[in-house]
Amino acid sequence: MTPKYIFVTGGVTSSLGKGIIAASLAKLLQARGYSATIQKLDPYINVDPGTLNPYEHGECYVTEDGAETDLDLGHYERFLNIPTSQANNVTTGRIYQHVINQERQGAYLGKTVQVIPHITDEIKRRIKLLGETGDYEVIITEIGGTVGDIESLPYIEAVRQLLWEMKEEEALVIHLTLLPYLSSTKELKTKPTQHSVKLLLESGVQPDILVCRTEHMITKEMRKKIALFCNVDSNAVIEALDVPTIYDVPLMMLKEKLDKTVLSKLKLSAKNEPDLESWKAFLIRHKNPKHEIRIGLIGKYVELPDAYKSIIESFIHAGAHNESRVRVQYIHSELIAEDNVEQKLADLDGILVAPGFGDRGIEGKISAIRYARENNIPFFGICLGMQMAVIEFARNVIGWKDAHSTEMNIKTKHPVIDMMPEQKKITMKGGTMRLGSYICEISKDSIAYKAYEKSKVSERHRHRFEFNNQFQKDFEAKGMFVTGVNPETKLAEIIEIKNHPYFMGVQFHPEYKSTVLNPHPLFIRFIKAAVTFSQK
Ligand code: GLN
């Protein structure tokens, strides 16, 4: 079957949730038996978001094949339960880099290289790439940014060209807009939507379906009005109300018949009614918890929870699995010190120390870990969090007061965390970390093994520094064990301590692999330990 293409654009404002709408539609199509994937086109000039500070753009999500990508790809995987790849996220930087490299190789044979056709051709090539794999019947392409942005123009033009090239039933455009509510007159306003559709039309693109974000229900008359002024069918005006959780959106879109409208426009059969049994079962568990626990998330970007998106979603998945509500308390690592740690962390049932880079706030992380270790509070350290657990143990149990990571102190006599040798030669920052999936072998006698119930797993990475194996014996003599190891390189992947209900440090990022249908085993176990702790 020739794949069908769905383009999702956004108007009026940013942050309307295009990613969630795209993921929800893909979920519904998948639940009807179609193979679907989602791609995000980001109009910024960074080649990938790997070099972006989380304050700029939220978390950097990492795929199996080691691409550093936009956090929307995390939603795609969590909803669809299938992996994405480098091809699922393309930025303007990557497009231009490719075109400029081609130009340097003389590939354009003396032609003037221009936005149209060269940049737009490269955008179109990237869009069609996923279709050409033969793996998907439907490809949803989300165009980042808001219609009218200068940066988005080449993308909208590429969409216009594709619509012109393709048959009518081969592609369609969904435009996500906002219906603002004026509380003084108590009414929803449609004008911004009309204007943003006009902006799209100026670029030659007529949307087929409008998804309208709104705080209040849209009346029949209003649907008609929007349809008339925006030139769409009135069943193609979809109401997207605010809902308690993003995981309600697929069901809301089902009720609004977004999937059916899409299928009929693409001339695809509806097949069966969507099978959403396990999705609904998850929602029931999520909304009817028997327990409630408090987890402290210790990090330096806590002002912006998007910086820890995948971790927060992993809590939701693992919480539902354990029939527990997980209340996340965001605690700034810079505000924790030895003398206030107890007061800051006293009512927590579990402590997660987040990933990160650089030395801001790390002493607070170390104090928090000591507190969790000494008071038998379930602890989960991810990447930098694991590295800090190693340093804390070296300093306070082994007694090496100067123990450190060479990321923060290059001169320490006890570099318990050190750079991998192959990293030392690298000077370029972008895309050069240890990235993507690696195998980890787990020792039988460990909590990790109890969680995974298998001895070989694969997990995703994003880091330059490592546990320094030179010191492994000293750690084991005092009770900290490497319980997961990369079988080829012998790099430590998991550390645990004995005689603690849950003390887990992982060099990889389990949060990237937790999905609604497959909550991550280490998160499940962590939440379980926290529930037990809360009952004491
Ligand atoms: N800064 C550490 C490293 O590069 C940890 C990275 C992370 O937490 N993702 O190894």
C-alpha cells in the first residue's frame, strides 16, 4: 500500500499540544490496525537539540539509534509503544547542513542553491524517507512552531508542494488552533482561528481538519461558523477540551471522531473499532489509586518540569502499575545542604536524583543521596544521579574525602567517575556523547535482576563519563556493587548497595523506554519500594 501522509500544523500560539494530538491520532489508527509513525520537523538551526540547554527546549530525548531529539518523540513512543529513530526528527540545521555538504561536493552542478527548490526538496525527501521504509501505512508529520513564523515558511511550502504532487486521498493537513475564551463576555472567539487559517492559505495550504483547543465546549452553531469561514466540513471541526491527563486525549479524539474523519478523507477503511482495552485499563488504574506516595525529584532544572518529561511520565506509568498516585516534589539541588537536608527531604517516600551536566547543584545531590542511603529511603539515581551516588559512597563510606568525577574536578586523587578513553580525544560537542542503546548484563543476585526478571537488557545512553573500574574492588569491599555491566566494554551500567530496600544507580536512561503499555521495570520496582516505605 502507498503510505498516506498527514501533516499537523499549529496556529495562534505555541504549546497547544500538537505532539499529543499527533500521538493520539496515531494511537487511534494503530488501535484500528494501521501501522503508523510520527515525525517532528523542528524549524530551529541547531542540527539537533543535543546542544540545547533544557531551559530552552525541555528534555532532550534519545532514541534507540542514538539520535538526540525533541521531547515530542518521547510522547510518540509512550503512546505508540514502538521505537522512533533519527529519521523521526529533522531540524532546519540538519536540512541546511545536508544541502551545504552537497553543494561543497559539487552535487548541484553549478546551479545557484536556493531555499526553493533545494531546501524544500531536502525537506520533502526527509518527509518521504519514513514512507519509503515500507514499515508504515500512515506517516504523521508534525511541523514545529506556529504558522506565520519566518522559520516555518520553507516547511509549509514543502507541504504545499507535496499536496500538489500527491493524489487527493494520499495526504491531508490538520491544523491545530486555539479558541480563546473571554470571561467578561463569556464567549469563545473564533477570529484568531480564522486568521491563522488565512495565514496558511497565503502559503497555498488549505487545512482539511481543524482541531480547536478550548476551555469550553463548542456549540453546533460555532462549529458551523468555523467550518464556513475556514472552508472545511463541519464534521472536520474537532473540539479539543482541556483534560486532566494527556492520556485522555486519544479517547477524547475518538469521541470527536478525528480518526474516522481522517480515514474517510484518506479513503481508508475504518477496519475494526479501535482496540483500546489495555489503554483504558491503564487509565482506570491511574485515576483510581489505592496508595499515594511522595517522590522528591532532585535536579537543577526543576523550575521547568519539561526538562524531566520522560522521568515524570515514567512515574505515571509505574504508579498506575502499582495502583499508586505519585506526587512529585520538585526540589532544587542547589537549595540542599548537609545542614538542611533532613528538613528538605523529611516527608518523602522516595528520592530520585536526576541526570545533568556540570557542577551546579551537585553537592546538594550528594547530600540528598547520603540522606537516602543512611535512612533507608528508596533511592534512584539516573546517569549523573548514579555518578553522584558513587561519589557519595566513596567520600562517606570508603573515606576518600576528595573523591570526585573528573567532569567537576580534573585533579582529584580519587577519580571514581572518569571520562571514557575514547571521549578524551573528542573536541566537538554536538552528537559526540555515548549515545543510544547498549547491552547490559545483570548479575542474578541483585534488585535489578528481580525487577527485570532477566539477565540481558538493552538501555539507552547519553553521557561522557563512567564509573572508574580501577576502584571497583574498593567499592565492593565496602558494600557497593556493580550489578549491571556492558559485556563488551566492561563499563559499569548499574550500581547497588546491599541491605537497603532500594538503592539503584543506573548509568543509562531507563525513562526513555517507559511506555503506557510497558512501564519500565526499574521504575515499577522503585515505586513499589516507595509504597512499602510509605506504609511504615
Ligand atoms: N554529565 C554526566 C556525563 O556526561 C552525566 C550525563 C547525564 O546525566 N546524562 O557523563
